[in-house]
Amino acid sequence: MVDRWLRREDERLLTGAGRFVADLRVPGCLDAVFVRSEVAHGVLREADCSAARETPGVAGAWSAADLPGLPPMPDTRQGEATREWPSLVKNRVRYPGEALAVVLGDDRYRAEDGAGRVLVRIDPLPAVVTAEEAAGDEVRLFDGLSNVALHGEAGQPIDDEVWERAAVVVESDYRQQLLMPSPMECRTILCVPEGDRLTVWSGHQAPHRLRSDLARLLGRPEKSIRVVVPDTGGAFGSKSAVFPEFIVVAWLAERLGRPVRWIEDRRESLLVATRGRGQDQHVRLAADADGRLVAYELTVEADVGAYPHLGVAFPMQTAWMATGPYTTPQVHATVRSVLTNTMMTYPYRGAGRPEATSPLERTMDVLARRLDLDPAELRRRNLIPPEQFPYRTPTGRVYDSGDHLAALDLALRTLDYDGWRAEQARRRADPGALPVGVGLSCYVERSGGERGSLHDYVGVEAGEDGGVVARCGASSSGQSHATVFPALVAETLGVDPARVRLVEGDTDELPGGVGSFGSRSAQIDGAGLQHAATLLIEEARERAARMWDLPVEETAWSDGAVHPVRGTAAMGLSELVKRTGPLRIDERYEADMAFPFGTHAAVVEVDPDLGTVRVLRLVAVDDCGRALDPAVVRGQAFGSVVQGLGQALYEGVPFGDDGVPVLGNGLLDYLLPTYAEIPPIELGETRTPTPRTPLGAKGAGESGCIGTPPAIVNAVADALRLDHPDRLQMPLTPDVVWRAAA
Amino acid sequence: MKPTAFDYLAPGTVGEAVDALAAGAQVLAGGQSLLLEMHLQRVHPNLVADINHIPGLDALTVADGTLTVGALVRHKTFESPGAVPGPLGDLFGRAVANIAHPPIRARGTMVGSLAWAHPASEWCALAVALDAVVELRSTRGTREVPAGDYFLGPFRTAREPDELLTAVRYPLLAPDTGVAFTEHRRTGFSFAQVAVGAALTIRDGVITEARIGLANCADRPLRAHAAERALVGSGPSSPVFARAGETAAEQDAAPVPEPYADVDYRRHVIAVLVARTLREAAPV
């Protein structure tokens, strides 16, 4: 039968038959609602739940004082200092929306009725929401401890005389604004205790990590917890951790012996979901008179949120990637992570690489203008040539492979770069015409993960019925794993893809798992599954050789069957399993990180009188090595380009004077690009496989968030012929563009 | 979030509806604002009166030079060419395209927008510009309030809590009236940062009548009287329209700062948009 659907997931998800955590019906399940702080920073005097407990349909209501054994968040130690992050506020509120109490009800309506009756008294303290304000320690989030939680650097400091001797030095300041990852489905968790076991359903990127975190926090063996990830409506990095609300829900489910769930709504999410980016940057870029880069310095002040967590060290991703795709001999990046009165900053699609790409690419355009060079030509003179790979950067990365010039050239051709430059000249000569601008951005990013998370668990099992089950530690939140991985295993084994089924996102199915983040699933789990399928073929040949009393080399494998090299009698997998017993390969597969790259380009038209930006054209040329399923890769590229467009033009978190985000009307205040904002987008590919796995796949899917924003901003600056790009800070809302143009 | 508990009533007549309002009910018509506010728990009605089942409230009638729009006439009605005759219909057609997106236009109502009185509402700005009159019914009787006296502030109007806004009436525009509506907003579906509607009558090369409505240029919809005065008696020209734009921005408007639109920026946009709208209403 020919599938009518492009992906296996499509029929289920597009016909409303998807099963998300909120769709699971468990008898007797209680809904959790959190009473949240309306102030950003303050001293909690009282959170009295007694009236809430009397509300009809409310099963219980608790503040931290009512739950003395409630474990705090893990991983809050930073250097010598531990700054405790309680799962419910004990005495100090440190970010708006921080949970003060929890109410469990028969349903969400009743639980919210109860939550409305919790009596809260908070004495407000001054709030600090920017790194600059917080770094002075005039307002401390933790008494006796500095707000500065981490200093880091990559590369070597650059001598003053390098800057003094350089023909041109460009300096700029940039802001990488806070962004909300905004998956369609917000965070979810459903905890079902049954006897000695706790089953946890959660839309999550790293189910094994969630299991070990919960086991440690609840003080129970890992084996007693099963984490299952059903359909998940997007994640973009925001669903890879354990959260205070998760701890409260799991702890109460266990203590009460009842199923409890928390289904985060959009209003909560805009207050307390993890946020991305959040960096103030200063750059210095030096070049010689021919435009050859001499030195680059990036200084990052990161606002990382109220509690030290994994996000504190995260800006180091930006520092390590500061070199970008250029042969700059000296690069130095420093990072200071500062606690601020917001929910934690955390990986969001692109995660550290957008923050590295944007300042460098914007500064490249300024440098081109300063040197009176075409920005494409400036880049061409500095891109790392293919013969220099593997390339060790001054900031400590070893790029695996690349053909950056090919990607740049393809992007210029796809865009019709020369044609748009001619149109730009024509409009500049016509006083009545709106100006157009062309922007480029060359990027290199990192996929696979960092040391310690470059492996995953994979398995391939052949059944008596001829079916094949592939297992892996990845966890799809919309990345089409159920389509891509079975096809890969089927191709390796030479069987019909319809015979292969994927099982993932279930901790009972594999001894361990790392998950899906950092563009790692295709690169690590894909290569692992291919490897496991190859091992399964070897095992099948060995079994056949024993059965047929032949040396292994006298057996061969083709089209899903083993056969003697001489002779025709082939034996399929199902027959082999019936004769020789269960056939299952389980592997821990590890591969080094890889470095996808590409060039994005934008054409914009600006109405300087109003400051509106109309994107006329976006081109994204990406190289992710081997693309396992080009349609799926293009789908992800498209989606990430749209998210990149969101950072460039629309998305931001405005704060009131009290430090509380002004997002009370939800997505009417936090504007995401919708179909009306999506310009013509053209995708292109070059293919440079990674030598780090036999499969050759690098990560894909984050490129648009990385490459697109600076291309758009550069295009706006080009349209306005701006000499001082500092005035154009994202999002380029009309008021920002109007002021820059004035 | 979820609404707090409430009772629901579906009156079959206006009489039953105003009885419910006298008992403290909030009116549910298109529900595009009320339901959102209830979900955000900024509005907590004990009783919701759903007027969607009352016959006759969906009437759109033209008689004696007056258009009457009933409380259940949906936004999308005005998308149909010819739904309202002449330049008034043209102006409504230009305005309605700016209201949110198709599902909201299919459900939400013009009268509901007037009752809700969001400062950025396109209909509210046109109502003040066009000398509309709203009809208010209660158990105490019926009264009519000119739009110019009706809007008192953001989400505040002259409507008493027990009054049902049953209809709004507009005088039709003369056939030779030029109309235009322009809006400036951050994305296709977001609220207006500034919106301007205009109706111009030009006779013998002289502007004889000008109506300019401003949305989100103050804490309530405005009619740009000073700018209109600057126009009447002049010939239509770009400099005249530009001056009218500046007058609207400096004298008529009282912009309220919002994220991404502080007072300076908003005044500037008003000047630009008024001039552009006038040029479109009367090509020179």
C-alpha cells in the first residue's frame, strides 16, 4: 500500500488522533494548579491555604511550610556556593510566577477556584532583570552571595598592540533578547503511582534523565520509576530539564498514592517556562587593509535567571563557538553569568550558537561597509577553506568538515544576489521608492552535544513475525523519528520500511538514554541505529554459518536475508529467529560532535517613515551532512527559519518597572510570527558528510534560529545604510527601526 | 486558566435579556473578548446571558438614510461588498479587514466591539468619526447615546451595567464621499498601534466635510476635530494632508505608552498615517 501521508506521524497528528499527556484519562487523577507570585522579588510572609482546602472539589492545598520534606531543585551548586532553589517558595520569591503553593482538585476548574482562595502576603524587594543591573550586587538575590554566578572564557586574551596595529577595528554592542521557546503544547507531567512503581508521563526531551532526577529527589530506585513520553507538541529545548512543578507533582502523587497531573497553560508558560538567549554583548573585530580578519573579541554578559542551574554555564556555548566560520587567528571570548529576577535562561533552539553567530555576522557587515567591500566578498576572503578541515579554532572547537564557500555561493545564486543589488541601486536613485536591503549571514554550529552526552543507547530486534523493532534513547517532540529511523534501519537491513517499528521515549525499553536536544538524534541515535543494524546482520550471518556449518565469510546478506555465498537458498530474519531464538542487539553508541554550517540571506524592504520591515525573500542554505530524509530536514529548516524571523522582528519580553514581564494578554503581547508574517522562503542544501560516523549525518533543524536573524538585521541595516548598527537591537519592531532610520 | 463558576442563561427575547442584566448578568454575543477575559480571570460574572438566540438582533437595515446594525451582526458581514450601500459600506469593508483574523471575524460582532470599547478598536474609532448613535435598552426603558458621549476610557462607556446595547445607527455617507482606512500594527493579527479612518467630501476642489477617526491614539477612540478643522475649506493636497496629520498627532491625540510604542513614536505614526489615509481618501 502506498502511504497517503508524507510521514508516519502525519495521519495521527493531523487528524486529531495524537495522544498527548493531557489526553490521557486516568481515573481519580487530580489536577495541580500553582499559586504564583505576582511580584518579581520579595519576602514571602504568608501563604495560607486553609480557605482553599474548604473549596468544593479541592483535594488538598499546600505551601512550602506544609510540606517540610519536599525536595528542592537539583543541580544548583555552582563552584563553592549552593543557592537552594526550593520547589515551592520558602521565604524569598526570586522570579515572577514562582510557585508559592499548590492546589490539587478534581479538575483544573476546581483547583483554580481553590488557588484563588489561597491568601498570600509578600513584601516586595527591588527587582533586577538585566545582567547590568544585577552585576553590581546592589540588590542581591541571595544574601551574602554575589549575583555573579560564573566567569568563563575561551581562547587567549589578545594583546593591545594587535588592535593598535590593525588597519580597521570595529566595535559594537548587541543585545540577544530573551525569548520564549513557545511550543504549541506547554509543559506536562502526569504521575501515576501503582504499588511500588511510579509511572510518569511527560512531554519531555530526555526521559531517562527525568527518571534519574526524580529517583534521586524522591529517594527511590531508578527501576521503580518508568517515564513515558507520548506525543509531544514541540519542545525547542524547553522540555529537557526537571522543573519545580514536576517535583511537587511527583512528590504529592507518591505521598497521596493518587495520580496527579500538571498541564501548564499558556499564561503560566509565558511567566515561568524556561527562556532562551538573554545576552548583552560587546565585540571588537580587527582586520587588515585587505579585509583579512586579524582578531575577534566577544564579551558576554548573560542574564541567566534567578537560580543557578544548568543554564548558568550555558553561555559558554557561545564562547566556544565565537570563532564562527572564519580563519581569524586570534579569538577571545569571555562570559559572565549573572543571576536576575526571571525564570531561568535555558537552551532554546539554537542554544548558544545564535548568540555567537549574530554579533559576528552583524559586525562582518559593518566591517565590509568600513572597508568599502562587498559583504559577500569579505566573507569569501575569510571562510575556512575545505582543505583546512579538521579545523581547530582558537576557542577550542575542532570543526569536523565543511565547504563554507560552496554554501555561500549557492545562497548568493539562489537569492539572485546581483539582481537584488541592481534593484537596490535602482531604488536608491528613485526618491519615491522604498529602500531595499540585502543581508548575509554565514554560520557554523555544533551538533551532537558536549562531552558526557555524545552517546546514546540503541537497539534493533528481529521478531519471529518478520517485524523489526528499533529502539533508541532519543525522544521526539515533533522531529519525525517514527518515519526517519525505521526507514534508516530498513535500508541498512534491506527490508521493507513498513516492517520496522520505532520504540522510543520509554525508560522501560532501554537500559539508558540521553534524549533529543542539541541536534543530536540523527547524528548520534541515527548513526547508532545504523551501527546496531549492521551488528544484527553480522550476528545473523554468524548464526546462519553455524547452522549451515560454513565459515562466516561463506555467508552473505542481501535484501533482509542471509544466504550462502554459493547457492541460492536464502533465509529471512523471521525464519532465522524461529530457528535460532531471539535476535536483539543492544548498544551504547558514541560519536564525536559535528559542525553543520551554511549561509542565510535576506532581502527586506523598509518603510522608514513607520519603521516597518517587509521581508521580501529569505534563503537558507544549510549543510547537515547526509540528510536521512530530505523532506523532514526541509520541514525543520523551514520551521527554524520562521523562529529566526520571530527573534529578528517580533519576539521579546518587555518588563514593567516592577520587574514583571508585560505579557498579561498572552500571545497577544508576545507576538509570534504566523502565516501572515511568513515571507517567501527558499531552502538550499549542500552536503558535506561528517567523517565522525559511518552514517555521515550532522544535526539539522536549528539552523534557521542561528543563521536567519543576523541575515534579516543585516538587510535592514543595509537598507538604511546605517553606520552605527548598535541602534538596531532585536526585535526590530517598527519603533526601533524608525529610531534607527531617523 | 479557567473561568470561575458562573450561571448561564439563554434569553429568547430582549425583554428576558434585560431582566437578566438587571440581575447582574454579563452579555455574551460573539464572545471574542468576554470569554478570553473570563479565562484570564479578569472578569468574573456570576451570570452570563447569551443573546445569540434572540430573534431579530442580527438585523442589518437601511432606512431613511440611516444604517442600523443589530447586536448580533458579525464582523464578517461587512466583508461582503454591498452589505452596506455607498461609501459607508466601502469604509466598513476597508476597516473590517484589519480586525483580528477570519475565525474572530466570523464570530465577533460590531456592537460587541462598541460595548467592549477597546482603545484600539477599529469600529469604535469609526463610530465617533461618523456620528453614530448607540441604542441602550434596560428594564427602565430605551435611550440613545451619541458615540461622541459614549466612550469614557479604556473599556469604559456610558452604558450602565443593566443596559443592553441592542443596535448602533450610522448616517449614510453622501455618494461623493471619499473614504480610506489604514492601520499600523506589529503583525498581521495583532492589535493596532495606530489606526485611522477617514471620510472626505470635496466639492469644487475644496474640502467641504472631513471626518477622521483615530484608534489607539488615546485611552479611548477619538474623532480628530482639530485636524478636520484644518482641512475644511482647503484644497486637497499633500502638504495640507501632512499638516492635518501633524495637527491630529499634536492636538487631537493623547497617546498612551505601550511596549514597542512610546508616546513619541505613536505621535509620529499618527501624523504619518493620518496624512496617508487622507491621500488615499482623496487622491491628489
